[in-house]
Amino acid sequence: MEQKFGVTFQVDELLPVRKASCCQIDTNFGDCKCKVNENGKSSDCGSSGGWLRRKVVGLIGAMMAAVGALVFNRKLAAQERSEKQGEPQKESHNGHTPKWGMVIDLDKCTGCGACVVACAVENNMMLGDANLAEQGRVIRWMHLLPLIEGEYPNIKARFMPMLCQHCDDPPCIYVCPVTATYKNPEGLVAQIYPRCIGCRYCVNNCPYTIKYFNWGDPVFPQPIPKGFNPDVAVRYKGIVEKCTFCHHRLQIAREKAKAEEREFKAEDYVPACVEACPAKAIYFGDLNDPESEVSKLAHSRRAFKLLEELGTDPKVIYLSEG
């Protein structure tokens, strides 16, 4: 008899495994059925404990194999599954599926930060404080990346607006074990907040470092909650978030066009940052439409993409300074 945690057990009950000792000593345990080979040595022990252990280990192995196969299939079929879970394909006025993209003219950008503020207000982002800023945990889906050129005193400073690049081949979707992030048929890389488990694989796999993890529940001083955008969910602790190209505005524009009994146009969909830019440095539209302004600018001689050599094919295109 042995006592553990205030409860008395038989020694055999504590470890239901094969009793190899019954094959090595001259003791009969009753439930041990050893098989002896020609040399007189025991080769197997058929005790009930050993049988139970083999069954449990086999069951656990089968479960792990099934889970591994499920995760592997999710990774390989992330694109196909996302199209089924996302919106049905929409056709624009010229009969093709739109591919939404953005062009940012660095020659026009003044670094005023209006796009950053508009994005934060539109998408219900927490203000943050000095402690969060010191830890680098203030979430802004769009921020200004400072670029310093030259050496003091002959230096030149400029800013590059940085946001989710909405890649055509996004690395983040292939590592998500629950398909919480996916690319929809119109090229938008979306995030399903209730499905996210906070593993942060997508955060680590994003070469642009523009996916953010919520380390705590958002705190908003009064009267900010009264001014929340009802079309955007407030994120909570333990999930990942990022720029969505104001996808809710696309849904609203399509519903409005349907209510007005007219055809939806690409010009009806304008993200908050594009609308707020006072210098008109940000363009947005359908990259699949060769007649659209954003498509023409994307094929300009000044156009370039960040980390283009990685093969992610981002849909945010920058225009170099003239």
C-alpha cells in the first residue's frame, strides 16, 4: 500500500504498466503471462498493465497523427478554404473580379500623419499610453516609417507610410493553424478575430512586421466609447489584428449601390486613410482594371514594391520621389 495526495493506493494501481519484474524474478503475479524463447529468456510480457499501456499509447499516437494531418491540410489548402469562407466573387462594371490595391506617392507625402489618425479613429484603436509606447505595444495599423538619408549636417528626412501590404502570396496565411487569416477572392488579406488563438505564427512570418498582437484588453477613456465606429469590432486581449483596407467600407458601398438600384463602382470604395490624406498622396482602386488610375500608377516607371525579392507580390505600391 502507498499513500499519495491523501489517498491510499495499491502499488500496482499507481503505475499500470508492464510488470517486467515478473519475467526476471521467481514470483507469480497472477496476471503475468511471459513468453520464454529457446534460450530460456523472457521475450515478452502479456500482463494486463502492458496491454493497457500499448492501447493508450497507440490511441494517443493516432490522435496526434490525425491532428498533424489536419493542420498540414489546412496549410496546403489555405487559399482554397479562404475563398469558400470569404465573400463570393464580385464582378466590377467591366466584367472581371476586382483586385484591390493601393499606390502611395512618396513625392507628395508630407508626413503629416493624417492617414495614421484617420485609420485609428475609423477602426476603433486604443489610444495607448507612455508605458505601452515604451514597450512598443501601441497598435497602429498604419504608421510612418522614418527614412534618414545623408550624414549630419547634410541630412534629409522623409517618411514612408507603412501598412499591411495585402500580398498576393501572403506568408502569414500558410502558418496559421486555424485559418484565422486568409486571402479572399478580391485579394484582401483578412483576419477572423473570433477564430484567432493568439499563437502569433502569422506575426512572426510577416516580413513587413505589420501584424500586431493584443497583450491586454483595450482601455478607452470617456467619452471615446460613444464615438466608436459600429461597423468595426473592438479587438480584445490575446488576438492578432492588422490593416484590412477598411473592408467594412467595401461592404457598405455594395449595400448602398444595391439599395439605390445601381451598379457598384470601384470609386465607391474608399479607405479612411485615402479619404483623409490632405496631399492626395494615396490612391486606391482596382488593379485589375487597366483604365483605373491606381492601375496606371502601379505600372509607372517610378513604381516599386517593398521586399519584392521575397516573392510576396504586395498590392501596396510606392512611387519614388521624382
